[in-house]
Amino acid sequence: ALVLTGEGKVFSAGADLDDARAGLATDPVWERLSATIAAFPGLTIAALNGALAGGSMGMALACDLRIAVPGAKFFYPVMKLGFLPQPSDPARLVALIGPARAKMILMAGQKIEADEALSWGLIDRIVPAETLLDTARALAADVLTAKPGHAAAIKAMIG
């Protein structure tokens, strides 16, 4: 199992805007990172301790599960900033929330709060901040005790 989380009240604000304008926003490193997370043969969990913005959303979208604290907010201001999203992000976003809601985030620049993200299917569960990592560990428990390859086989069956 792999659990991604952050510190403080922000999971990730994405790239620094000066670095993004200097080329980081279009660097293929982000696509390679999200592809590596998606290809991980075990269970991947994004334990979102707060706001998730910009290109860092690709990491969470690539995970199998996303859990978040009540105050988490989600936005991907590519339209406003003049960047394209990571190549795989729109399809992953559409698979989770549908095309119209993906357009609300990517094109209309909407900030989505945790309750709405849960009802849309962007996240799978809202948990108190003090239990976020314990919840992630509990979700990973069966995978961690399974025979090698079992999680990968089930993940491949799901698609």
C-alpha cells in the first residue's frame, strides 16, 4: 500500500507560480509521477489533509482512493493561469465525476469543498483530521496482510 499525505492545512498547492511560468507546469515529470502512482501494484490512498490545488491534483487523481478532512478544498486553475492540465488528469477526473463536473473544475475554475467533492465522487470519504492517517492505515490493512500479487490481481480486474 502507498499513502500520500501532506503536512499542515494544505495537501499541496501545486507548483510555485513563478516556477510554473518558467516551465515546471508543462514539465513531463508530473505526468510520469501520476503514471507511476497509477501503475503501483498495490492500493494507493491519497490522505488529503487540506487544500489540493493545481497540478498536484494529478497525484490524488492517480490514487485508488481519496479521503479528505472536512475543510479540504479542491481546485485546478489551469484555465485562469493559461496552462493545460496534465495529459491524464482530464480523463481520470471525468471517470470519477463526469464530463460536466470536470469542466466546472478545469474550465470554470470552480473550487469544490469536501462535502460537494464527496457527493460528486471526487473523494471517497470525509474523516476528522485527527483520524486521517489511522483511517488510511485501516483502509490498507487487508492489502498489507494479503499474499503478494493479490492486490495487483484485483486491481487489474477492476481496471
